[in-house]
Amino acid sequence: MDTGQLSPISTELDMPPVGAAASSVPTMIHSATSSCAESWSTSYSDGADPGDDTDENDVSWEKNSDDVLTVPKIEPLEDDGFHMNEVKEAPRTPIPEPKDATAPQAKLKRPRGRPRKHPLTPQVAANKVAKGRSKTGCITCRKRKKKCDEAKPRCLNCEKNAVVCEGYHEKTIWKSGKERAEEERQKRHSLPHITLQPIFQGVETPEDMVFLNHYISHLSGVLTVEGQHKNAFKDMLLQMAVEHRGLMHSILSVASRHIDYDTPYGLKILSSNPKITLASLLNRSQFHHNAAMEKLCEPVGNESDPKNKTNLSPRYGQMLCLLLQTLAEGTTNGEHRVHLSAYKNLIQQSPPPDNAFLIFITEFFQYRVFADELIRYPDLHIPRLATEDWEPWLEIQPARLIGIADGLFHYLAQITTIRNNIRANMAAEVDPVVDYTSLYRAAEIDSAIREWTPHWPPGDSRDRVGLLYKQMMWVYLFRTIYPPSSSSPSTLFPQTAPSIIPLSPTSQSHSARTPSSTERPTSSHTTPPRAESPPPIRYPPHHDHRITLAVDESLAIMDSFKPSDPVQTLLLVPCLVIGCACFAPAQRERVRTALRTVRGYTGLRNCDRVGEVLEEVWRLMERGDWARVWDWQGVARSIGLDFSCA
């Protein structure tokens, strides 16, 4: 084979048949546009002359007349020593077999279009089985009803659309009750322990909140005649209690003792607070009382210390609350007098530095000091709390109560002095029991009472209460200087002409009056009274009509006040004095109604003690024991009632 021939292996062309068959194979003709390598044909010359210089195996390229494109002649190789049988197949590159020969690799399909200059990094998608709509998308995509790519921590779809991704719902896993309890226990042990201190000292439990709410919304309003915008029990006491633990305990203690759990109000408190019970309220009430007493008994310390002077006002506030607690509970052992005595001793040595608070507590305590004269039985071994020559340290302005700033209760102390002297003369059987000195002093007091005039702004109900107090003071004086004779028998009052007894040497004489229908004697020839007729009224001997007129006028004033009027707080003292002069059953019933109204408004149980004293006095009236009826302080002592009637 000559050097101009190509190896079939190197050219990867099919060789034509050699020999006789070669002449019968036609020459291949291809179009010039064909790109196939087979468009070039080769022929081997077997009819060459021996004399030719060319080898018989040389390949000759011929072009027939019919061929469109003539195959170019291949240049001979320079290496004349090349032989076909020396050509060997090149070794193939070994391909590593996969570990898992059984799993055939998926053939990647060539993507359509022009290849990228910077191809993207292929993302390996998780093999997820389509299950319809997904419910694990972000909150924003679920609201917008858009498909979410569920990227974490924020959805790429939300960032692409420039919306705020609200994140994903917390995945909930069902757990049994034991598992949840164990998880909660572990959380409690793992979390740090913190202690939330009470915002107000002493107010720590739900029971304390009940007491504090009762004091603010109810109790502080019934203790004063002022409106809510001038309530000293809130504006002064409560402000000090925020900074003083002992006063806060005292306020919560008196509020807890004031609540009556048998009333609809008390039952509503229990039903509206499921976390509390009656037992828990009573226990907490006792706790506050003990804590208040412990704080009150602490020594004051050096008076020159500014801090001790600051603590004086809360100490007076604690005394005030303890006194109110005796009124709320209706104690009958004279405990209120202990607090009144402590006030009088402390106020003389260490008055509070705040003048406004000093005026408030002075009027509050002195009102109850003077009112205590109406129920206290005199004791030679214990000095009286009320004095006739008492004067306030500062001018009481503005006045809240009646009788202190205007000086009316000074006459009450003077009348009590006369009564104590008459009681001592009756016990010693001195004749006469009312001496000239007592009569002269009574005349002076009567003249002063007539000249006394209340001064309250127009429209204030205390203006009418002032007239009631003025009438009450006159009744107290009249009943004091006209004691019954112990030797006079108890009789009915069918007098044909009333006795005319002047009130005092300076009082105006009264003419004879016409007896009323209830006082007219019945003739023996008249028809006997029917069964439904009221029983005859028992009057004391030498009864005067002036006391009956004064009682009727006083009852008319008390009936004129509405049950919700704040002046109901001031009506308990007139109920006691006027009630001890009510001889007619109709008058007694009106006093009972007034007492129930005061009790319903204030909620103070000392109103019940006043009612008990009056019922005993009225029972003695029916028996005709006029000496004991006159001395109602002795009646209260005999039945074991020593309380504050204010």
C-alpha cells in the first residue's frame, strides 16, 4: 500500500470491494452541500501498467463526468515506512462504576435554548409528595391567599413582593395531660423566681382589695356630711396610709368590720368575688386589726426628731380608725372611751404638725367626747372627758359637724353637770333635789340656747339639722331640771287641767291649754272603748305639754330628711335625746323609723344599741318607773350598754 492511501480505521470509512467486483460498483456522487464524510469516494486501480512508477496499491481519485464535485487528491505522507497493520487502537479512558450498580443513573436532559454564560447552581429539591394545598405557609401568604415558598425565617415570596412577612404559626404537637403537666413543672423550675411587691403597703390579697374598695366607695362617704370632693377621710387619711403601714392596716380593719355580710350588699361582695370566702375575709380582718394595734403600740421616740413628728399624724389617724371600729361593731364595753382618752392625752403634749389635719381630728374627736356625756354614767374614780371650758387650739374652719365650732355642745356639758348634781342629790335624798344654783344655771343655759343660731350656706341640709339640735338641747335641759318625785305614784294622765311649770325663772309663762282628745277624761256614762282603740297613754306626774310640742316638732324635722341625705350621719344623737322624751306610742314608732333609716344609711351597729336603750326606757314608761326613765344613763348601765352614741 502506497503512502497516499488512508487506513480504514483512521478514516472510519467503509472500503469498497477489491478485485473484480470493484468495476461493478458505481462511483458515489454527492451534493456539494452535503457535510458527510462519505461524499468523498475512493477507488483502487487494478489495471495499471507494470511500467508505471506508482505502486499498484496507490489510491487514485477520479472524477466522472457525471460527478458534481470532484474529490481532492490526498497528499502522500512523508513517512514512507507507515504500514496499516502497525496502527493500534488508543486505550479508552476508564469510567468508574457506581457503587450501586443495580440503580441506573438518570440521564440529564439538555436544557433548551442558549446555554448561560454563568450557569445557576442547581438546587436539590426535596422529594415532597404533593398533597393539595399546604397549610404550613407563612401568615402573610395565607392571608393574601398566595403560594408560599416556606423559606425560613422569612418567606422569599413576601420579600419579593415587598410585604412584611409575619412569620409562621407555632407548630403544635399534641401532648397528653401528664406530658403537659410535666412540661409546665419543668418550665417553673427552669424560670427564675421573682417576687412582685404590693404597690400599697398592707394591700396584698384579694380580701384586702375588697376592704379597700369598700372604704373608698362606701364607708368614707357615710362618715361625713361633705361631698366626695371634700371628703377628709379620703383626701387626708388615705393619702397618709399610702406611706404608713400601720394606718393602712387600721383603715382596712375598720372597713372589714363595717361590712355586714348578712345584708344584700355583703352577699353581693361574696358572690362577685369567687376567690374569697367568708372565713378568709374574717381571718384577714383579724390580721389587720392585730397588725394595726402592734404598730400603734410602738414607742413614739424623741419628739425633737423630725421623722417622729411626721409619724404623729398617722398615729392620730390610727386612733380615729379604732374609734370608728367601735362604732361599726357597736361594742358595749366602753372601748371607745379608751381611744378618746388617748387622744386627749396625746393632743395636749404632741399635736400634729399639719394644721388642716389638726382641725379635722379636733372636730371629729370633740364631737364624740361631748356626745359621750349622753350615755356615760358618772364615776367618781374616772374623770370626765368633756369639760365646760374647752376651747379649740385653732379656729375650726371650715366646720363639718354641728356643735363644736359653733359652741352648742358646750351647753350639753353644762347640762350634764347639772344632771350629775341632781342625780347625786336624789341618791343622798337631799331635799330639794334641784337647788337654787342648778336652777340659776339652767336659766342661763336656756337663754343661751335661745340666742344660738346655726350658720350654714343656703340649701345645705345642716341648716335644718341645726334647728333640730337646738330643739334637742332644750329638751335635754327641760328633762334634766324636772326630775320626777320618787314619792309620787304612777298614775294615768286623765287630768282636767294641766300643770303649769315654768321652764326657768326667766322663761315666759304659759296659759292653760285645752286638753287634747287623748288627754280628755272619759265620763262614767260614756260607752266603753272598743277593742281596736289604742291603749291610754301613760304620762309622768306633773306632765307639761311643752315637752310634747318640742318632741313633735323635732320628729317633724327628722321626717323631712330623705333616707339618702348625708345628714343622716348627724341624726343619731337627736334620736336618743328625743326618744327618751316620747311618751306616746305614735311618737315612739316615728323614732324607730328614724333609727332604722340612720342604721340603713350609715351601717353603724351602735344605732342598734341606741334602739336597745330606748326600748328599755319605753318599757319603764309603761311600768310607770319615772325615776329610772329620767336617768337613761343609769338604764344603759343596768343593761350593760356602754357605747358611743355619736
